[in-house]
Amino acid sequence: MKIVHLSALILLFSLCFSITALCGDINTAVSKKKTATANCSVKAVLPDTAKQTTAATVSGKPSQDTLVIIARLIEIPGKFPPNDLYSYLYIMKYRVLKVIKGAYHGEEILVAHYNPRIPRPQIQSKDLMRPFVAGNVMKFETGDKHRLVLITPLTRVIEDRVEDEYSDSELDKYYALKADVAP
């Protein structure tokens, strides 16, 4: 019985988000409450940054606190966990080549990607993180150059299941709303 209610709630949330996104009003589609799934605890982007969701970012209207950079992936610590265990964020290290929007003064930056084994375009619409993942990166490999749309802190999107080999680093950790291959 609980599974039926959870499925109905997820379906209702997806339908409401789709309709609202089509109408262009992302603020009403995003809630302050976190949504728990069997795989992870997803926390919707807060209303003051709701325009940072994928639909708004794709339309070219990210909010003021979004950081957009061109960066080279310089380190993937270890191996990605299998996706069949749970959904997760995986933090990787980039070298900043160019800041397109926002302010960032360091040479290196830590970026979390949602389930990096899955190509960005193939993240399923039924996945509750879909509104927070976009781009055309098919595979993450050291040396690749990406155009990244980032927000911080990670807790604005997800609260747990973060694979972080940089826990002792003083660098801020950013979440990639969008990851595109950069020329």
C-alpha cells in the first residue's frame, strides 16, 4: 500500500513539474521540502535559486549566484561506484581555464557530478534528479575539457550519498547542473 502511495506521489510530482516547467514558472515546481526516494535523498533547489534548474539554465537565464566555467578534468579519485547500488554524487577535480559567469579566483575547483557512469543525456526522466542534471558529456575522463554550470553548496541539491575523496580539502565543492563538452 505504501509503495502505491509513493509511486502516485512521484508521478504527481513529475506531472506537476512537467506542466509547470512548460509554462515557464520553475519557482512553483521546486519545493523547499526534500523528496526521499529509495536511492537517495534529493533536495530541490531553493526558490531563490530555482532558475538554476536545468530548464532555466538551458534557456540562458541562470540566477546571479551560478558559476559558469570552462575547465579541464584533472583528477578522478578512484573508481566510480556501480549505479545499481545507489544514486550518488561523485566529486572530481578540475583546473579552471576560463570563468564565463560569476567569480572564481582559484586554479583548481572540486565539482560533484550525479551518477557519473551515466551519460548526461541518458539520465531518465523518471529519475528525480533529472531536473538538476543536463549536458552532453557521455563519459568523464581525465584530460577532457568541459563547460560547467555550477552551484554551491551541494546540500542545495542533495543531502547524502556524496562520494568525496577530498574531505580534507579547503576548496569549496560545487554541483554541476550542466556538463557539456568544451571545444
